Amino acid sequence: MSEAIAFYVLSGLVLASAWSVVRNENLFHAGLSLILCFVGVAGIYVNLDAPFLGAMQVLIYAGAIAVLLLFGFMLTHDLMNAKQERNQHAAGIFAAVLMALVLIGTIAGAQWYGSSGQPVKFGVESLARRYMQQDLVSFEVVALLLLASLMGAVVIARKEEGSRD
Amino acid sequence: MIGLPHYLILSALLFSLGLYGVLTRRNAIGVLMAVELMFNSVNINLMAFSHYMMDTAGLAFCIFVITVAAAEVTVGVALVLSVYRNRNLIDLDQVAELKG
Amino acid sequence: MPEWVQFSAGKHFQDLIAHLSGRSVPEILVMPIMLAVILGFICGSSLILIWAERKVAARIQNRVGPMMTGPRKLAEFSMWTGGLLQTAADAIKLLVKELIIPSKTDPVPFIAAPVLIVTVCVTAFVVIPFGPALSVSDLNIGVVHVVSISSLTVLSIVMAGWSSNSKYSLLGGLRSAAQMLSYEIPLIFALLGPILLAGGLSMQKMVLAQREYGCWFFLPSLLGFLIYYVASIAEVNRPPFDIPEAESELVAGYVSEYSGMMFAMFFLAEFANMFLVCSVAATVFLGGWLVPFMAVPEQMTPGYIALGTLVFFAKTSFLVFIMMWIRWTFPRVRPDHLMNLGWKYLFPLSLLNLLICAGVAVLKDVYKLNGWGVSLASLGALVFVLLLLQVVRVPRPTAFLEKV
Amino acid sequence: MDLIKKIPAYIERIPNGGILMTGLDWVLNNAKASSMWYMLFGLACCAIELMATGASRYDFDRLGMIFRATPRQTDLMIVAGTLTLKMAPRVKLLYEQMPDPKYVIAMGGCTMHGGPFYHDSYSVLKGVDKIIPVDIHVAGCPPRPEALLNGCIALQDLIKGEKVGRQRDRPGLRHIDPSTNLPLLVRPDTGLIRPNQILMPDQLRVLS
């Protein structure tokens, strides 16, 4: 029962803030809504018995990625010029509604197994074991990707020697 | 009782909202934000499957997705800043240099 | 883990209510009351810490500090007993002061920022074990909880900086975002060493692991302790890393436009955060509530709980004192030096610390080392690696300071 | 703050409310008096004495006074030094940015009546109380730290006599524009200017 209440409250929060992310004229407010959305998704993870993933969501998404986006926004904008225009309005709505209808239709029409059994709670240990045994190669590849992106970001954003600014 | 379809529908709605944002936002940072929404919807999907199918694969994949999202945003924001610094542009429609 | 450790203060409280009302109460009803208790604790401890900060500053600058507010008889006795009510007076004054919301601000984030920073702080305090069986709720992911929740502090600062619509605030917010994002990485990596040694994320488990090892974790991960301490000073924006609110260049940084109670909330959160990072350091590196040279009894006694709590507060206060000492004796670091220190020195060294901790954990398992063996092995490894770095001519961690 | 102002009207209705009010007054006044945070700015040589008062030997912190760099968090403005006409609008702006309740100490002869610039200067405001209300004047050129401390203690006594919800008893401004009810600045040629108007160089003429 409490799980159901939490689910509905959290999904309401997530969808409302996501609506604000895509619709808000003020991009700074959109960024703040994005963070609210991330925290709501973290709550969904906790509701799904994955508190570690929730904490990672808050740490990486809300604490780092969203702040990085806000940071980029603050560096590229004047102080009170936060208003944004948009294009392809009709096409966007059409594509989004079509996508939602197709997905929901598929989900509603399918037969789902496993939803009747008692879900298990994954600890951090099982995750660690998985990473160190089954998924070791992909784990290393992701580590390499992070390193590459770190260096790539440094190279891209670096000022050229002798450039104007 | 909340089952797997509830989470899947939530994630579908979130994905559609993200898609709408990607299509209509003109600001590069705004597009990145909408892409993050889509990543999150995928993550909810994965975690819901992982939970109800009693398999850690979804959880492990979620963490991968978060990591890749972090990498993507780092490079994305760096690109946006670089374009902004060199061309003083932030509107994606105007950044059409790479078009053939 | 013994059963009494899992028995948190929230559980005690739940049982008490269940006993009084005759029926069981869900945890979700107990939690708000516990959060209110934490909020009270944060306010009280911040009042004391602000007074202490002013006294320490006065002592370091050869002054006497606040003397006139509070009992005069005590003030005549010594400088350390004068002005005991000073922060209470400050708080009452800030309470009755006018709240100014400048007309060109963005009002929603402007008001939400101070609320958020206090909320984040209260939420992070949930898992801190103030004593044996004395944490509000001993979550399984304790350390990660603290780190992830307190990473939201930067958000509040960015909100304050942007929404104030003032150049000083904006610069302060930007600097703070850059600084806190960079220093979070060495901070988390420094914590990974002890997590590896303890083999778990729960705060109480960290303390018990230190009892099991026979040595506090600042010995096996000395480097980690130092890195954590430096990074946490930067994380709570205190001098010498206070460039987000450097008053000689940025007026007051992101709090420039805040007055009255909203400013008081930022002020409160700064000191509460300082207490938070120091209590995490005390728990993870300095043994938490473990009393030195005294075995933990099998069956928990009220005496040991009281003593353990006292010891925990002593350790935390010691770390807080060092932080104040650093604040009043070091000049401010330049922003580019700050970034250099974080990315080029603390981050690689924290990886080194992780490596040493992993080695020590393996040695402990294989050779059944006791506390002394573990600390000697890790210190030996550290000295060896640092010597190796000298031999292969890697720039020393302090080289950038000498160029100034 | 508005709530605080309405409290006495409610409390005095209940029996023995007067005693309660006296207690409230006592607590609030003592809190305000013992934590006067002053604004970090100095104008001329008096600022040196202000710094000396804040430093080790005299130690403002004994009275609970610390400096804040931003006017939003200060209670007390110590106008330390010669106030030129060009600087006057800024000082007025800073004063207006301070949240209520706010106090002003005019330190030194220049801020009281122009000091040594009283007769022959075209550029000095002759008395800071022409633009902002001043609670305490501290005489001296510059005043010694003891004098400033004495002024602060006098201000504390003044604060302790306040009553919640009543208008503060303070010296009025010397010049008030009757049409706008705003304080006025003395201008050399016509005699008066508005305080928010910044003086241009051609407006500054030598008084003969």
C-alpha cells in the first residue's frame, strides 16, 4: 500500500517536473525542474528496492550532471536573458504523442512474466560481484570511456594558445 | 498493487516528454536536458525489469547508463562551450557547419 | 554485526511510542519527529560552534572575542567563559531583522536556496552514528547517502548565485560550483579506501570494522584521511578555500543579497556542514564512538553508550577545531591553484590511497595481520610509493606552491 | 518584521501583557544591542582608527560587533571619514540597502559638520546627517578608538531604550524635501539636490 502511494506521488512529481523541463520558457527554471525530476527518479529507485542506485542517481545526476548543465547555461547566457524560444512545435507534439501511444499500447498489450513473484532486494555486494565477474570487460570499457571523455572534454574546452580570449 | 506495467508506462511517458523536448528546444543546453530525461526513462525501465525479473543485470546496466550519461554530458557541455566561445552561438539551428 | 548496533535511535523512539500507545507505529510517522530532533541538534551545535569559532579567532589574533553578552561573572573569570550568549543574541537579532527580497531577483529559487541547504544538511545527518546504537537510521548505504545528499549543497549555492541577479553572487555561485564539483571527486575517492577495508557502506559497520581491525582507519589510509580533510574544507567553502565568498573581491559571494533569517540559514548550514564533514571523518577515519584503549563490551551498557557518545563528540570537536585553526592562519588560495591542487594532486593521490588500502585488505586476509601489522604495512607502502615518486622525478605535490 | 511590529497590539490586550512586553523588549533590545554588525567600509583617515578599533588592542568583537562586507547583513553603518559630494549618493544607497532596524554612527568631525573642510571646500558634504539619519556622533579628528568604543556603547544604551512596535526615537534629518519627503543634499549653486542624483563635474562649483 505504502509502495503504491509512494509510486503515484513520485511519478506525479517526475512527470510534472519533466513537463516543466521541456516546456519552461526560463531555461534556468527548466534546469532546476530537471534536478527535481532526477530526485523523483531516485525516489522511484528506492521504491524499487535499489537504494544504492538512488544514491548514485542523486550523486551523479542531480549533484553533478544537472549542475554541470546549469553551469554551462550560466556561462553562455546574460543574467536576465533566460527566456527561450522554440521551434517545430506541432511536429514535436505529434512525435511525442505518437511515441507515447505506441509504447503504452505495446506495454498494455504484452504479457509480463515475473511480476507476480516476491521481488528480491539487491545489495551492493551482488552488484559488486556482478561487476567483478560477469561484466568485467564492459566495466573496464566504461572506465576507459570515462577517461576518454574526461580527456576529450579538456581538449575541446581548452583555450587555444594565443587565442583572443 | 503496483506492478511492472506501472513503471513501464511511467517510463514511456517520461521518454515521450524527453522526445518532445529534444525536438522543440533550440538551445543546446535545453536539448541536453531533454536527452537526460530520456536516459532517465530508460533507467526506470531497466530497474523495473531488474526488480521484477529478480536479476541484477538491469541494476548493473543502470549504473552503466548513468556513467555513460556523465561522459556524454561532460563532452556535450564542453562542445557547447567551445562553440559558444568561438562562434558566440548557442542556438542549434544556427550551428550548421557540419551539414554537408 | 551484533544486534544492538542495528538498534538505531529511530527504532528506540518507535518502540517507545508503540509502548505508550499500545500499537505499532510505522517508521514513516517516526521519521519527521527524528528529523525535528536533528534540526534542533544542528541549531544548538551551530550556536556553540559559531561562538567557539569567534573565540578561537580571537585567541589566534591575540584578542579576547565576545565578552559582554552573557554572565558578567563568568566573563571576569577567563576569556573562554565570556560572551556565552553571543550567538543566541545574534540569532534573535537576525530573526527580527527585515527580510529583503530585492525587486530584480528570481523569487522562487531565491527563497528556495536557503531552505534547500538546511534541508540537505538535516537529511545528511540521518546516518551519522553519534554513539553505539545512536544514529537516527543506520542505512545500508550510509557513507554514500551522506556523500550523495551533501552533493546537493552545490545546487543551493548555484540557485542563490543565479537568482540574486547580482554580479558578485553569480561569480560566487559559478566559482563554488566549479570548486565543489572538482573536490567531490577526491573526497569520494578518499572515502573509498576505508569502505574497502570495512567491506560495507553502513556507518555503524565502518566503526565496527575498525574495532575488528584493531586500528583506526586513519592509519591504514593516512593519505585518504588527509585528502578527505583537505577536500572537505573545500567542500564546505571554508578558508583557505573560501573563494566563492571571498569578501575582499566578491563582497559576500552567493550570500551577498541575503538578509535576516535567510542569511542566518546559510550561516547555520555552513557550520552544520562543517560539523557534518568532521563527524564523517571521525566516524570513518578516527573510530567513531570507539573509546581508545578500551574493549567494546559484548552487551551494550548505558555507561559505554554515554562514554562512546562523549568520545565521538571529542573526536569531532578536535577536527572542527583544526578546521578553525586552519581558517584563521592561512591566506586564501587563488582559484587556479585550487583547481590544480584538486585535480592534479589530490585526485591521483586518492587513487594511490585506494591502491594501498586494497593491498592492505588483501594482506590482512591472507596473513591475518593485527592492527599494528596493518598500519605498519600501509605506512610502509605509502613511504615506498612516495620515495618511488621522488626517484622517478614526478613533480612534488607542493611544487606549484613554491612558484608563487 | 511586520509580524514583530504587530505583536504588541495583541499582547497588550491580555492581562499582564505589559509585563510580557517589557520582557520581550528586554530580550530583543539586548539581542540587537549586543550583536551590532557593522558595514566594512571607510572613507578617509577615520577608517584607519576604525580598523585599529577592530584589531587586537581595542577589539570590537568584545561588544559582539563583527564586520560584514555586504549591507544586506549589517545593522550599523559607521561613516568613517570625509564624505565627498560624489560619494554621498553611494553612501545613501548603501544605507538604503541595509535591512531595518539600522543605525548610523557618524565618526569624526568631517561627518558631523565638514570638519576642516567646513569653510573652503566645494566637494565635501558638510555633515552626513544631511542625507541619512544619524544616531550617534563621535567627535574627534580622527577620534581615538576609545572614543569610538564609547560611541558604540552609547548606541547600545540607545537601543536598549527602544520599544517593540514604536517608532524609534532618533534625531531627524536636517533637510527634508516637503514634496517627496526625501532627505536632500546641499548643492553649491542652487542649494539643494535629490540624494539619488549623481553629481556631474560641471555641477560641482567652488563656493565663493
